[in-house]
Amino acid sequence: MDITPGPLLSTVNSPADLKNLSREQLHQLCDELRQYIIDVVSVHGGHFAASLGVVELTVALHYIYNTPYDQLVWDVGHQAYGHKILTGRRDEFHTNRKYHGISGFPKRSESEYDTFGVGHSSTSISAALGMAMAAKYKGENRKSVAVIGDGALTAGLAFEGMNHAGVADSDVLIILNDNCMSIDPNVGALKEYLTDITTSHTYNRLKDDIWKALGKLPVGKNFTREMASKLEHSIKGFINKSSNLFESLKLRYFGPIDGNNITKLVDTLQDLKKIPGPKLLHVITVKGKGYALAEKEQTLWHAPGLFDKITGEIYKKKYDTPQPPKYQDVFGHTIIELAEKNDKIFGVTPAMPSGSSLKFMMDKMPNRAFDVGICEQHAVTLSAGMATQGMRVFCNIYSSFMQRAYDQVVHDVAIQKLPVVLVLDRAGLVGEDGPTHHGAYDIAYMRCIPNLVISAPMNESELRNLMYTAQLDTMEWPFVIRYPRGTGVMPEWRTPFEEIQIGKGRKIKDGQDIAILTIGHPGNFATTAIRELKMDGLNPAHYDMRFVKPLDEAMLHEVFSRYDKVITVEDGTVTGGFGSAILEFMAQHNYKAEVKILGIPDRIVEHGTPKELYHECHYDAPAIAAAVRELMKGKVTVNQLLG
């Protein structure tokens, strides 16, 4: 489908072209940019509502600032589609998030306008401050701007950045894009605080009058700028406490202003550009602005997939037979089943109730399931604190986000041997979100920590049984359960609960000459490969190990006693992961075998569909079959001759 940008947008190939437009033309450009995003995303998919909300802000920033010399840092990147379109990527925007296409997030290697690679939240303030400090040191008159959402502001890193910015004496502007949303609605005291600011009629009515009053006061040797500043702060404090949080961190606070008013934004940014030092501009935007359905249901339209832009119908695949559920939904429904029988069970997630499906428990048991905001560290330590009181907490965090809470896993959970259940959703290659979101490293970074049980289910039934086992009173260890993004393999998945012996794998199929050892969902790829290999007369054994730690040593002794060729398969990094654990076992017990490790290679894997990436990384079913044929080259030849 040919999607044509509007007449003004078609002339903008860089911010330099944007600056040639009059202020009056900016309104039309915003309309065309918003429509272009709607047109492309409806047909090609991607994140949606966040970028619609910041169209005016995006245009104003590139209009006023001299990008890329002035450094513009977008937090997370869900909101940066307009930025990409205005900075030379309009004609390839349809490839966004597609295999070998442009990234869905700002990426330094993609464009000089992408000053900092992002994907995880709350990094923008620290990064922009670092740029501002470097510019000051080098004597450069460049500006640094961080655009951060109110949801991302809940993370500790954002506060650390603001705390330093206030005393660093660097020229940095923090723009707080306040739309009361991250992916799900924001939570916590900070949300309430920002709501107080935006709804305080007294403050909003009088804040501009402060500056007008100060401007009318006599300025001379008896009335210094310092006196004016003190008077300003006193009046603000008297009117409302709204500015205290930011100004107590020595950030000059401006706002709130309408972030969807292009004229107001241009005027305000022009003024702020002249004010040196650390500043914070609070803008109010509407997530999904300009598309009524997205404004109304912002979580649904965060990344809706393909849809009819006229009717708003979100296209769903239609099947003639029952389909397996998403692993996240199996978790979400199973934790409720378990919690109904065990009143010690709680659920915790850092700002991902929809993505993890903990929302089901939050709706049904609101006093036992909590969204703590974008605070992975807090989520883990909160869970540990509850565990000291006998609670069984399922702390559900995406694998790539768990990297941010690594110290808490070590210090607050493992050392104290607290039976927290660490549930790692989106483990392995996640697809279109790309390298910032791939859960490539959790097996490797968890495996080296003492006191952890590390497991991965091959299917939905195994996930249920691992969850059941983890919450039993007899379980005294921290328990990790990892599973991938997407669907499993069992349409009829509500199987009875069964306890799984810790460190006990299962032999799925006996065989000859060669053994395939798998961990987690890729075991299903191996099953498919083995069916294909029958045509070659090959008969590999298949072992689903279930646990990376502790390993099923009895099963491994059987494997290495019977087979001199072994293939390991995992959806984690091949460096230090499951395959490495198998090699360590083999070396420790003086076994001799030819071992081939399949998994995520030791390089950054870019974005694409999971199927495309499994194939690229050579651990899908065809790749497993090819690896078996390679190791059994002589055997294949003999069988083909006999056949």
C-alpha cells in the first residue's frame, strides 16, 4: 500500500527544512505528521499512542533547537516516531521494527539525530546531563534536552539524574511529558503529586502573575536578582507546594503548559533556551492525541498491531481450531488458581500488569497483587521483605528488565536465601522490540548466583507445575522461572497441578548415536526437528532438562555414558548459558563427547519477528536438524545408501 505524506511533510527531509516553515505552517505540519503516523502504523504495525501525543512537542523541539548539534534525548523511545520521520527517515518509516528495517527506538548507529540509544526507561536525564557536562568542559555552546514521561520518572535512575543535575551547574533542560500513562496507567505517590500540580486552579491561575509582579518591582541596587529569586520561591511556596519537589532539587520548574499547543510550546522553548542552568518544563499531553479510540483506551492502543484506521477494528488472526494461549496469560490465570488455595501468595510487577498478565490478579485480588511502577529494584526487594514474613511472592519482571535489579537478586534474595519466585517473562529473543528487549542473558547472569533454583518450562503444563512447585511450603530456595514472549503449544492447557522434583529433567524420547538436550520452549523446536530427521534414518534422543540449576546430574551421566555426540539448545546466550553448564559438567566428570551449543550468538541481535530471529541465530527446528545431520554426516550417508 502506497502511503503518501502530506504536502508540507513531504518537503521536510531534515530539521533544517523544518526551520524554513513559518510558525503558522507548524499547525498544518503537526496535522500531517500525526496523520502519517496513523497511516503507516495502521498498515505496518508498531507503537502508536505515545508518538501521537508528542507530535507538537517533537516539531517544536526540532524547530527551536539546532539538532543534532543540540543534543535531544528521548526516554524509552516509544514516543520517537515523529522524531524519526522529521530526521531523514520518513520514506523508510514503513520498515520500522521490521527485519533489516529501521529500529523502533532511537539508535545511535542509525542516525546522528539519535544521540543516545534507548529502550529501557528513565535513562534520558542522566544521559543528557552527561552530554551537558561534557559540552561545558569542552567549551561548547550546545544545549542538552531530555524528554521523559511521567511513568519513567518513577524509576530511581531518573531521581538520581535530577539529584545530580541540580548541582552540576550544566545547561540541561528536562521536559516532563505528563500524560498519566506509561504502557498501563501510572501508579504511586508521584502520580498523585503531578495530578495535584495539573489540577491546582490556584497555582495555574497565579503562576504567571508571579513573573508579571516581579517585572513591575523596582530593580536597582536595593533590589537584586537574588532578592527577586527568593521572592519568587516564597510566593510559589505560599500558593502551592507544587514546585517544591523539583525546585528542592535545585531545578528551575516551569509549567505545567499544554503540550499539544504548538504555539505555546515554541514560545516557551524559545524562552527557556535563553535561560542557563538546569531546568524542568512540565508539559501536559494526551497519549493517542488525534485518534479518538487511542485517546479513550490508551493501554489497548499503546501497540495495537494492524488496524483499520477508519473503523478502528484491530485485526486479529482467525483460526479454525483452538489455539494455545500466551505464556503470560497462563501465568496470569495460574497465579489466581494458586492464590485461591494459598493465602500467602502475592503478585508484584514493575509497571507491566498487562504485559505480564498480572492484571487478572490485580482485578480479582487487588489487595494481593501490586504494580509498583517502573522500579525493578524496589519490586525485588519489596518481594524479599514480604518473604521474610512468610509470604510467597511471584515477582514478575521481563528478562531484560531484571538486569536492572541484579544487585537486589544477589544481595536481598540469594544471600538471605529467601524463597521469592522470580518470574522472567520475555526470556529469549522477543522479536520486533530488538536488542534492548531481548532476554538473552538471564540464564548466564543467574546461573552464577548461589542458592538459586533456575527453571524453564517447555510448555504450558510445565509452567503451571513449576509455579505450583515454587509456592509449596517445602520450597526454601529462591526460584527462577523463565519463559518466552508469545504462545505455547497446548490449546488444552489447564492441566492438574503436579509437583516437580527440583533438579529433575525428563527424557522425552530415547534414541541412538546422538542426544539433544534442551531447556525451555526450544524443546518444541527439537521435537519438530526429530520428526524431520526420521526421513534421514536418524534417531536422536531428546532430553528436556527443565532446570539449569541444579542440573539433573543422574540424567547427564546417562547421556554422556551412552552418547558421544550431544547438541544443546537454549533461547539464551551461548556464552555462559545452559550449554556452558553442560560443558562444565562434562569436563568435571572427564567425559569425552563432541558437543555443539545452539542458542543466541555472542553478538547483538537486531530486531525482526521471533521466527526470523530464531532462523538467523540457528536454533529453530531446521537449524537443529541441520546440526544433527552435520554431526552425523557419515551416518546419514549410510542410511541414504541403505534406503
